[in-house]
Amino acid sequence: MEPSTLDLPGTVTGTMVVTEPLNFWGGQRVKPRQQANAEPVFEPATGRVLCQMFPCGSEEVDEAIKSAHSAYLKWSKMAGMERARIMLEAARIIREKRDTIAKLEVINNGKSITEAVVDIDVAWQCIEYYAGMAATLAGQHVQLPGGAFAYTRREALGVCVGIGAFNYPFQIAAWKSAPALACGNAMVFKPSPMTPVTAVLLAEIYKEAGVPEGLFCVVQGGADTGSLLCHHPGVAKVSFTGSVPTGKKVMEMSAKSVKHVTLELGGKSPLLIFKDCELENAVKGALMANFLTQGQVCCNGTRVYVQREIMPQFLEEVVKRTKVIPVGDPLLDDTRMGALISKPQLDKVLAYVNQAKKEGARVLCGGDPFVPSDPKLKGGYFMSPCVLDNCRDEMTCVKEEIFGPVMSVLPFDTEEEVIKRANNSPFGLASGVFTRDISRAHRVAENLQAGTCFINNYNISPVEVPFGGYKMSGFGRENGQVTIEYYSQLKTVVVEMGDVDSLF
Ligand SMILES: NC(=O)c1ccc[n+]([C@@H]2O[C@H](COP(=O)([O-])OP(=O)(O)OC[C@H]3O[C@@H](n4cnc5c(N)ncnc54)[C@H](O)[C@@H]3O)[C@@H](O)[C@H]2O)c1
Ligand SMILES: C[N+](C)(C)CCCC=O
């Protein structure tokens, strides 16, 4: 018998095969219409084929959007409280199935189970948070002369498209769908072709919770399917998470029919460590800023600026801790670093390390392919986490997003100098500062050009807090109250109480 995607209790790395359809619309999983352009999906920890991804063509995209639109007509007319109740039920089901979803996420993405469980928790928290907001959506009343008045209504946009990256497959689907649904929209979600497996579980969960059939649809595919979605006349908004080059294309395609757009793009974020910091926390912060999800995190603080006086102690401690990060089978509880998403991604990251060496950086640890002793992991995409010293601002490893476990460390002398250097980047997703000087901390936060600044910690993103970029890292926000504005539109209603004062 074929193993089912939800039959996971005894599952170990290297055994899972997914055969069920991964598309979802009209309230059910939908078989691919054609198998011509199938792409193999790999289990990163073993290099085995986990399943086939069959990209949706125009007819399938059209069906999904129609299905979402008919659900939107019902959902948008429901009271916010009713939507909230259903979303809370969806959050409860995710909590109930959390370990199963996390396991599948690990098998498909390669991150450690410890991290995946947190990701799934963040997903249900996000849905719970926006459920709480669904009934609070309200407009404004404005008194006008002569008893006239106006009021505003916050209305849904219609069918929204979510396009996801590979690094947080289930969480991204929740971050996009939760505010969209809270505002009365429907969503058609396209996961990364490398991580197609878990979004469909979210679709099933929303259905079980009681949303109208079609409210959250999943279409599989890559660039072609994404392009069909961005061009589709039935789509009101595209919320995209991915790289800057793809984000630009999404914006261009969406502009043709003036769709709303949110872009959550890449980064090369600076982390500033001052000599007055609490060093142990700063070291822990630098590890959190670089090595979650094998370094494949958009907001990672990969340019670590350390004040010259504490550089030796910082390097000693950060290297000591990096060397003992347990890399290996991501389904094991003790593992802290799993496998990168793909062989090409692993090769790309290793090439960045080689390039850094050629440009004069010194490898203090890691930066090599890693072969775990467990024979079943021999074909996995593992590497040892890397710390680079002797870095300079103009080096490739300091300028470009590597998207792997590579930390570049650079010395600095003064606050003014380091802020200038930190801001000298086309990206502006996140930033961080470690210092015990409270005035300095807030001054630095004010002057760094980034959508987030972490003070004395890094990569903490509770769902109550907005997340998004400055500069080429994108625009719009996810999470927090403000995201409601990105999934709704404001209608003004002007009411005359007297006679029309006509000029004609
Ligand atoms: N800012 C954030 O919140 C955030 C979060 C996660 C990842 N990211 C960024 O994502 C990147 C890594 O993810 P990736 O490799 O999956 O990114 P990517 O840009 O290659 O792909 C992202 C998504 O876009 C789709 N896509 C590709 N071409 C398309 C096209 N022409 N039209 C429409 N869709 C298209 C892909 O199929 C995928 O679903 C990094 O740059 C990372 O920083 C940003
Ligand atoms: C949950 N983190 C760590 C803030 C990552 C958000 C998504 C970025 O890739």
C-alpha cells in the first residue's frame, strides 16, 4: 500500500513517498490534468525523489481562480465574527496536527524538526491572530457641514494570489492566507515547485474548519504557473515571497492590470555588535542571525560588523559554537542543522565560499560539503556552517545574498562609520544591534535603513509584529495589524441630508 501523506507516526528519513494529488480547488484535491512537464521533488536529506510536481496550466489556473471567486462571494458577505470562528477552528486543527505537518515539512524542506515545529506553531498563531481581527474591521465616520456625513467601509479585494518561497512553505501559506481570509478575500496559493507538499494540508484544514469550498486553493507549478496567476484578470492582488529578480517580474506582470502587490524579497542584513554588548548574547544572536534553516532565511544578519576591540573574543566564541552545531538527519530531535534545499543550491553556496577565499576572506570554520555517517544521508545536500573572517565591504560574500549557512564577519571602529557601511546595500529587509547603551541602540535603530531592527536579539518575529522590507527587499507588510490594509480597500460613502446645491 502507498503510504499516505498523513500517515506519518513511524516515518523516518528516506522512506516517504507522496503520491496523492497536490492541487486543491473546489473543496478537494485535484489530479493534474497532464503529466507532461512533471518535475521531480527531492528529499533534501537523502537526495531521493519524494514525489513528482505537475505544473498547472492555464485551464487549471482558471478553474482554481473561478472556484476561489465563487467562495469569495459567500465569504465576503459573512459577518467578521463568523469568519473568525472558522479561522479559529482552522488554527485548532493545525495545533492538533502540528507534529504531522512539521514532519512532512522536514521531509520536503530539509530543515530540522525543532525548527519546523516552531514554524507550524507560528502558522496557527498567525491564523488565530487574524481571526481575532476579522470582527474588528471597521471604517470611520466623518461629520460634514449641514448634517451631511461620510463614512468609510473596509472591503475585501477579491481573489488574492499567494506565491511562496521554498524556505518556510507552510508558514508562508499561513502568513498570506490568514490576513487575506480575515478581510473577506479568497486565496489561490502557489508553493515553490521544490516544496509542494504541505500547502495542500492547509487547504484541507481550512475546508475541515468550514470555509466555503474554494476559499483557499492550491495550484502547483513554477515560473509559468506563477506568470499565469499574475496575468489573470480574475486576480485582484498578488502577494509574493521570493527573490528580488522574480519579485521585479511579478510586479511588472501585475502592473499590466493594476493589481495590488506585496513583495517580500531577499536581503543581506547587517548585524552591528558594539564593544559594550553582553558578548555571550551577541554571539548567540549572531548564530540565530545566520544558521536557522541552513542559512536560507531572507532576514538573516549575514554581514556581522564587530567593533574592533572585541573582535578576537567574538571570533573565538562564535567559531567554537559554530563548530559544534549538530548537522545531520533533520528528523532527529538533537539535530540543529539539516540539509539545504537542493544540490544546485548547495553548489551555489559552496561556490560563494570559494569565491570569498579567492577575494581574500579566511575560512575560520566550515564551508565544506558534509557527509553524515548515516548511510541513508549520503546523497543529502549538507554542508558545514561557515564563518568567514578578513571580509571587506566590497567582497561578493558581503554584497550578495548567499542563502546558505555562511556568516561574514567585518571589523568596525565607530558608530557613524558602521551605520554608513551597513546602509550601503540595495537591500533593506532587517538589521540588528547588540549594545548595552540604550540611547545608542535606539539611535542605531532609527538610522539603519531596514524594515526591522532587532535590538539585543535576532530573528524574533512574533505574528503581532509587522515584517517586510525597505529598498529592494520589497514593500507591503506581513503580520501585525497593518497587514489588514494590504488585503482590503477603503470605500468612502458620502451622504447628503439636505437639498443638492447645484452650480447648474
Ligand atoms: N522577505 C521575505 O519575507 C522572504 C521570505 C522568504 C524568502 N525570501 C526570499 O526568497 C528567495 C529564496 O526563495 P526562492 O528561491 O524560492 O525564490 P524564487 O524567486 O526563485 O521563487 C519564489 C517563487 O516565485 C515563483 N516564480 C518563479 N518565477 C516566477 C515568475 N516568472 N512569475 C511568478 N512566479 C514565479 C517560484 O516558482 C516560487 O514559487 C531569497 O531571495 C529569500 O530572501 C524572502
Ligand atoms: C521566521 N523568520 C525567521 C523570521 C523568517 C521569516 C521568513 C524569511 O525567510
